[in-house]
Amino acid sequence: MNNLFIYTLRLADNSLVLAQRLSEWTGHGPFLEEDLALTNVALDTFGTATSLLEYAAQVEGKGRSADDLAYFRNEREFTNVLLVEQTNGDYAKTIIRQSFIDHFNLLLYTELAKSKDETLAGIAQKAIKEVTYHVRHSSAWAIRFGDGTEESHNRAQDAVNELWRFTGELFEMDEVENALSKEGIAVNTSLLKEKWEKQVTDLLTKATLKKPETSFMQTGGRKGMHTEHLGYLLSEMQTVPRMYPNAKW
Amino acid sequence: MSDSQGPLWEVFVQKKAGQPFVHCGSLHAFDKEMALQNARDLYTRRNEGMALWVVPSSAITASSPEDMGSFFEPANDKVYRHPTFYQIPDAIGHM
């Protein structure tokens, strides 16, 4: 398989799985306005996923469409990082997960916008403005929860403790990404780690939350080794196209 | 309405620079930043504007229905307040 396809698909899977997770809140948000706000974030993220999947399909050049890639691959073929597939939990957990990812995505897309691959650069360029707003939204909520009541603070801290172990994977590099990074196409995410940690630590401090002491990190998403949550998410997302494979609407 | 959604805010959208901010609706939020973000997500997702104001509804002083007679009716029979008696030269066109 060619490296560009693998890389584009990884980026796509991160967006697609996250967007599907976020869309689970639609109609269930804490109140109407916030329900819409998070649904907007989900829509932006689906938009990025669609562009990336279409490009991946084109790069692969084997006649598979973006929909084929989204709906007719199994769990082990998905290469998203584990963080995005983690369950929504309570709203504090959704927000903490989102603020970790938003800060990462802004750094990632800012670099990817300089990629020598014009399509990836273009997709990143468009995403930067959206993610800039996502950061603002999730950060405001993270501070509100962390620096809120005892209850909201504890829930936010629990979320940080639970999700921290999935953040190391964001900055892993393997032979595929190293090779593409040398060509000026992929982003070397290992170089983003320090900046991300500083931004997130600043956010946690403002929110009166503590960064966990542990340095143990989960990994495996890139190799298709997922937590048990992804299978359920995919079965819900894929059920209609799989029951009616050629349905049009 | 349950107060667990926070106080009410009024939203004003400016369509283009130089145009007035027009009231377009209300929303719930717990603080200024949330009100501004919610306004953006509720009222500007289809390119409705380029600037926003949010104002706590409680900051608005409104006339009451009982005031209607004394406030507005005296203007009814004073047509001379409308500048409709002037002849406008054709060259000026529609004003």
C-alpha cells in the first residue's frame, strides 16, 4: 500500500470516528444551545473526514469510494488513534477529550497546511479556522467545569485521569509517517508534543485541574488494535449501508 | 422554563459593516463568552452576519402594552411629521 494513502486514511479515520462520537450527543445535549454548538463541531469534523476520505479513495485508485472506506471496512482496518473512539461519558469527559484533540488538531493542521501535498494542505487550511473555534469552545467549557462546582471539578478531573493515557499516541511516528515527513508531506507530530503539553497544561491550570503523574501510555490504533468501544461505534455507523448496500438517497 | 439553562440573552446580528445590528432572537447562557459562542452557533451558521452583540435580557427596559395609548397614539393624527409633502425632483429618484 502506498504511504500517502495510509497517511490520509489515518487522518480521515481520526476525524470520522470523532465526528461519529460527537454526533451521538445530537438531541441529547445538556441544553438546546449547547446541543447545537457540539453538533456544529461534529458537522465540521464530518466535513474534514469527507474531504480526507475522498482524497484517500482517489490516492488509492482502486475504485473504492469515500463511502466504501467509511462503511465497508472493519474495526481492525480502522487506523484512528484510541483517544477519538473513547466513549462520550458525561459532558465533562466529552469536553476534556475534545479539548485534548482540538489543541492537537490546531497544531497538526497548522503544520499540515504547509505540506508539499497540495490537497492535504488545502484540507488543513480550511480546517484551521474551524478548529480555532473548536479550541475556544472546548477550552471555555473545560475551565467552566474544572473551576466550577465541586461536582463538575471532580468529573472533569476524573476525565483527565482516564483519558490522559490515550494522548501519547497522538505524537507517535512510524516508518510511514517518517518517510512522508522527510518528503515534506506528513507532519512530524513528535515535534508538536512539547507545545501541546504546554498548552494543555496551561488550560488544566486555568481550570484548576491536575495533569496526571503517570507516564504510561496506551497505543495500537494505528495498527488497528482498538479499545472495545470502536466496534460498537462502527456497527451503529455502518448498519444502514451494510443492510442496504446500494441504497441511494 | 427551567433556570438550569442559565439566564436569557438577546442576540443582535450585523449583516454587513455599517449596517445596524438587528435583533434576531434570544438564547440561554451562563456567561458572556458562552452567550457569544451560542449566538455564533445559533444565529450565524448560514452566513447571516459578520458581527454579533449579546445583551442580557434583564438589561433591556421595555415599554408595556398599557403604555401603548399614551406612547404611540398621539402620533396617529400628525401626518405632517412625515416628509411626504415635499416635491422631489425626478433627478433625485427614489429616496
